[in-house]
Amino acid sequence: MSRQEGLTRDAGRLRFKTAYRVDSGDRGPVAELNAELIPGEWKEIFRYDCFANSPHRHHWDAAGVEERVEMKGVESMDDGVAFTRKHFRTGLMSSLRSLGYEDLVDDLDSAEVARAAEAAISSLESLATEGR
């Protein structure tokens, strides 16, 4: 696996990271969302693999259980980026709550999270364009 790092942007106890990965015959931009659940310890809670052939996402609930989810209706790298953009803009906080991170969400500044999410989206779009 090769990986080209993109952006890292913190928003309180959330950290958005982007990269471009080439992995097992697939490639594409990746967005990761990490949370500082314990001071000084970061845990990955979302990863969006906006791959050319098999776009999908992963999430980890508060108990640490991972689930890989196919992105419904997503057939391409661009579709994966659009899916991630929509989730970051409209569904992120409710998804965090549904995964058991209520205390984390209550501790976040929504405007700060929105700014970091927009920076991550821009980075993801640039990585997709550069990686073609």
C-alpha cells in the first residue's frame, strides 16, 4: 500500500485527515475522522475510502466495534467524494451520536467542526483530481 498524505485539521477533539491511497488493485482519496476520547489518545471513528473500483466506508462505535459499509449508489471515486461531502455537511453530528459519542458531540463547537470539514472536503476533491 502506498499513501500520499493530504490535510490534517483539528476541530476541538476531532481530527480530519485526508490522503490518497493505492491499495490491492484499487486507488483513491481517503478521509479519516479521529476523535480524542481520552486526553492525548486519538481513535479512528470514520474512514471513507473513495476508491475508483470499490468505494466504501468504515465506522467504529463507542465500544470499538467496526463496521464496513458499502456506500449505496456510489459507483466511482467522484461519487465517493460526493457521498463524503454530503455526510460531512449534513449527517456527521447525528452519526456520531448514533454511534454512542454523545459526550464528544456535546463538547464540540459546530462552527469549528464545519470549517474543518470543509477544509477536508476541499483536500479530498483535490486528491481525487490529482490522482486520476
